[in-house]
Amino acid sequence: MPRGRRKTIKKSVKVIEFKPMTIKQKKELLVRALTDPKFRTQLERSPAKVFGVSKLSTIDAKIIKETMTKLQALETQITSLADELLCSCGVKNPLE
């Protein structure tokens, strides 16, 4: 290349802007996972597929893990409350 002349290479760069989940989106995820058993199963088995990506970001994976932990805690509380309600009403659990 002759001196004084520069070769300019233009590259097309795709900028991917990461936007973390909002509180509203997190709540929607939790409610859907709580109320939709199929969705919850998909979320447990292949969360990346649920979001339509090949791999989850570290932050998304953390959110999914936290959501599943919260769901388990909620299920434990609901079961406990159901047992208390059944016992206080004098109704025996037919499964026992």
C-alpha cells in the first residue's frame, strides 16, 4: 500500500443491548410459573428455550434459579396453610 494512503475497512457491527428484567417482568414470570404447570416444567428443564435463546445470560440464569426457589417456598407455605385449614375445620385429609 502506498505511503500516505489508508485503507478503510468498514464493518457492520450489531450492538446487542442487554436490558435486565424489570420487576414487573419478574412478577409475571413468577405468577406464570406458579399458575401454569407446563410452563414451570419447561422453565425447570430448559429455561433458555422458554426465552427463545440458545444460552441464558448469567443474570437470567440467576433470576430463573431465584424464581424456582421462591416457587418451592410458596408451595411449602400453601401446603402448610391447607393442612391448617383442613385441621381447623375438622376435615380429615382423605389421603392420610
